[in-house]
Amino acid sequence: MGLHINYELWLPGSASVGEATHLLEQLRAICQSTEAEVGPLVQFSTLELLTGDERYEPWSTNRWAWVFAHGALEGRDGKRQIPATTHDVAVNMFFLYPGDGSEAAPFGLVRPSESAGAPDATRADLQGYWYWYGCCKTQYASRFGDDHLLRCHRSVVDTIEAAMKLGLSAEVRDETGYWETRSVDRLVSEVRRMNQIVARFAGAVNDAAGPGNTVESPIFSDPDFERLESEPIRPNSDQM
């Protein structure tokens, strides 16, 4: 539960592996010039991408990179398993870490497939393109103040915009409304409203769980948790 910024990135399939790799390296270098932390560039071959992720340590960077890369592959091509016959680079990606309280934001590209997509592909229209799908929940960065929330959310937005300037196409669905409006008030209002909803829900579940049972949620560490839980839930910004 929470507010995410969701984004899809794509590049014409005519781009070579070297060109796509260089583009991601450029994007990562731009991120490194900001206040956000940036992870290493991770690469997978087709063989590595289409076999299981058990070889990677749980919660490791490579494990999460594989999960997001495989999700992008399925989104574009569906669940059809392409024969794993090549060791060529199929994925380049890295994680952006906007700041405390925020999830990591994955950025990358999955190589075009040599096979036709399956009927269950959600982005079959991008078959033949380099493609990526990513999402990031910055909501709980609000635990460290509105300015910190804005800085974290903007770091994701700025990275998407930088990718577009480098030649990637993008489609963005920002559940806070910030991408479309660039309104700081809208961002803060939507996040606070969702924090109220989560606080009320988490508090009710915790009360129902009873003594000795632990309910975990980042919302419990919000310094305003008690007020968020008890005050009237603000209306959606679209209704204000």
C-alpha cells in the first residue's frame, strides 16, 4: 500500500548493445552528480535472465536487479520463455537510491527479443524495442520532512527526464500527481492523505492483532503517527 511513481522507458530496437549500454552508463553518471546514492551497473546475459534467480543471495542487488529485469521482459514479451541460447548482454540496469525512507528506483533496458511476444504481454506494442518498467515508492521519505520527500521524489523525476534527453522515450504514471502538475503542494497533500489512510489501517490491524503479536509498517516510525491515525482523512486533491 502506498503511492508510487511508475515509469516505462524504451529505445528503438535498432540501437546496438554497445549504444544501449553507453546510454545507461551516461544516465548513471548523471545520477552520480546528484545528492542521491547510485548502485553499480548490473548486466545479465539472455541465459542468466531466463533461468532462475536462486543463484543470487536473497535481498542482494543482483537478486532485485534480476526481478525487475525479468518483470520488464514479461511485460513486453509475455510469459513465453525464449530459448536461452546466447551469452550476449540482454540487460543493463542500475538502482538509484533517492534517500532515507524511499524505495530504490530501478533504471535499465532489456534487449529486444528475437521471438514474437506472447498474447499475455501488456506492452506488446513495444515488441522489438529495448524496454524497461520501473516503479518507486517515495511516500515514506515524508517521515523525514516535506523537503526531504520533495528531494527524493524529484530525484526520480529528474532521472526520467535525463533519460528522455539522452534519447529514451518515456511514459510516466505518478500517483502523487507531481509529474503532471509539478505542484509541491499536490505532492505533499497526496502523500499526507495516503499516510493517514495507512496509519489508520495499520493501527486497526495492530489493535486487532492483540498483545504479543507484532505488526510491522514504516508508518509506525513516522513522528506524526498518532496524529495521522486519529485526524480526519483529507480529501483527494482532485476533489479539493
